[in-house]
Amino acid sequence: MPSLQARFAAALIALCAALGVMAGFWAVHGRTGSVPGAIWIMLAYFTNLTGLVVTGLFAWLALGGALFADRRRGSWLVAGTALATLLVGLVQRLLLQGLRIQQGGDLVADILLHQVVPVLVPLFWLAFVPKGYLLRRDPLLWACYPLVYLACALMRGVREGHYPYPFLDIGTIGGVAVLAYTAAITAAFLTVGWGIVALDGGLARRRAA
């Protein structure tokens, strides 16, 4: 069972993620007037999906879930989630910042999901997760999540004529540009992922010494 400090930190992270998703939902529902419609729109965004993953995982930890009974699995899950939140924050900062004026629920969701959670989750991994259990192949496994999302987002965009992010809009920027953005984001994701694995191994060796 996680320590009391870890459970408190996990509860805080779960609360921030949940409030971010709920604030975003409230804003979208206000524009659509439809609960199913708002849910469908929310699920189109990697930010919201990752927010739901963070909410579920850290709520379970806060309630005393025995995630670290299997240290390899626990470390893999939290590190992979931390990497996904870093992707959310970096893409927002580098590709989406300033494209739309945020206010109300959208602003709350933006702050919590793009700024707060991408800091708190990696800090939780650094402070509370056992080190030395990550493997060099892990970033390739973690990459399955954003790549599956990408495929689904593109198929949905082709079918509906609307893409969740400008850098995925094939109709506006063209397939070559989308491919270039995708390749760059994937490369950055894998690079940061291998950085996390290297840091994990370095911290483990330092503590052992």
C-alpha cells in the first residue's frame, strides 16, 4: 500500500485532473446544450483522455490501491502516465499556445490539464515511485497510447470533417505537414521517454550506492 504522503499527493493529483476534465465538460456542454454531444467532443482530445487516465490511476492510489505490490508494473504505469502528461503540456506550449482565447471553464481546464497536472505527475514519479524497474523498450510501449489516439483522431476527422488539433487537420495543412508534425512529436515523445528510463536507472544506482 502507498505511504500516507503518497496517497495524499495522489489524491491531490486526481482532484486536479478530475476538476480539469469537469471544467472542460461544463464549458463544452454550455456551447452544445447536449450531454452526449459534449462527451463525444471531449473524447476527441488527447488532453481529456489523459486527464481521465490520471484521474483513475491516482484516485486508485489515493484509496490505497496496491499498485506497487508489483514494482515493475507500478513503475511502468506511473512513468508512462507521467510521460503522457508531459506530452500534453509540451504540445500545448509549443504548438497550441495562444491560438484561442480561453475563459471560464475552458481556462480552468487549460490551467489544470496543461500546466498543473504535467508538473505534478512527473514530480509524483520522482518522489514516490520505486526506481530501477524501467526498461529500454518501455518508451516504445508507452508510444502505443498516443499513436493509437492519433490513428483514431485522423479517422474521426476524415469522417466528420473536423480535427481536434490544427496540426492534425489534413484538409487545411495537407498530409505531408501532418506527417511531419506527427514524426516530430513521436520523436520528442520517445526521446523524453528514454530520458525518463535513463533517469530511473541513474537514481536507482545512486540510491544503491
